[in-house]
Amino acid sequence: MSKIPDDLQFTRSHEWVRRLPDGALEIGITDHAQGELGDLVFVEVPHSGRGVKAGEACAVVESVKAASDVYAPVSGTVIAGNAELAAKPELLNQDPYGSGWLMRIEPAAGVAPAVLMSAAEYSAYVAETAH
């Protein structure tokens, strides 16, 4: 079973969201997602200043098996992309909830995030959709 930290929220497309002390959101892909993809060989993160809309593809992760889009869980402005992933895409496999974060977004004022699940809800979702 994949690790699912209790302090994060999750999307149905397997992104995680961490609220930072300054109100920004840190986003990455879940342990389940990186496990399904296998060894990651390339990561493209959005550049700082890019506007994103909830549900929009805004990053790409590529493994030896497949390429997969990463979707913004909230509308807002990218304030940081994890540039370290360009040289070390394996950080996503090794530490998906830590040094493998993809981007940080300043949420747009008054815009609700996409539907986010708690750790328990995400765990149940993964279990029911497992093949």
C-alpha cells in the first residue's frame, strides 16, 4: 500500500496539496502515482509567473513506461517550480511528498480549489480504483 500522509489533501488525478504557512499551495504527485509510473526519467515543471486554472494540465512527468500530465488542483499563479527535478527526476520516486514537490501556487483570490479529498478519502478512492 502506498504512503498517504494525513496532513495533505488529494485529487482524483493523484496530485497532493500542502498548504504552506504563507497561504501558498505546494503540489506534487502521490506515492501511488509515482509507483504506477515507475522510474521517472524526465519532469517538466511550470515556470514561475505562469497562470493556471483548476483542472488544467500544467506539468509533465515521464517514466520508462509512459508520460503523464499533472493537473493544477486550484486556479492561481505559479510562484515556484522545482527546478531540481530537471536534473534529478528520481526525487519524485524517492521522496514524492518532500523533495519531489513539483510546484508552488499562489491561489487566486475567491476561487475555490478543485474537489480535494482527505487522506482517508483518497485511500478509499485508490483502493476502489485499483486494478
